[in-house]
Amino acid sequence: MDALEKLNQQINRELACIDDLTDVIKLHVKAGRINIAKQLERDLHNSLKQLEQLHERKRFWIIVEDLNREGVLAKVVKKLAHQA
């Protein structure tokens, strides 16, 4: 399985998580459990940020694939924490 397929799977899992969280938040709000809904809203926010990051990584992989198709040798490299 290549990296792009793995990213697509991660994106699909994150989307499913977001859908589930949204449904659960609605149920808690409807039942008046606002504190629990607020906690889950933070989880939802984190999932949305993770989804954005996954889409950004996917965009980089697609750019590299396009460049390679055009004959430009390119690859995605890991960013090391101490270089950030």
C-alpha cells in the first residue's frame, strides 16, 4: 500500500470520527448535557485540525506524483522536529 492510499484511509477514518462526534454532540445537547457536549466539541475541533493536516500531506504527495510524471525527480521527506 502506498503512502497516498494510507493517507486516504486516514482521511476516511477521520471523516467517520467527525460524523460520529457531530451526532453524539447533538444528542448530548438535546438531552441538556451541555458540559459533555462542550468536551466533545473540543475533540471535534482536534479532529478537524487533524483532517486539515492530512489533506495538506495529501496535497504534497499529489504534487510530488505530478512532478514525477513530468520527469522531475522529487520525493516527500519527513520534517524533523528539531528543524521546525
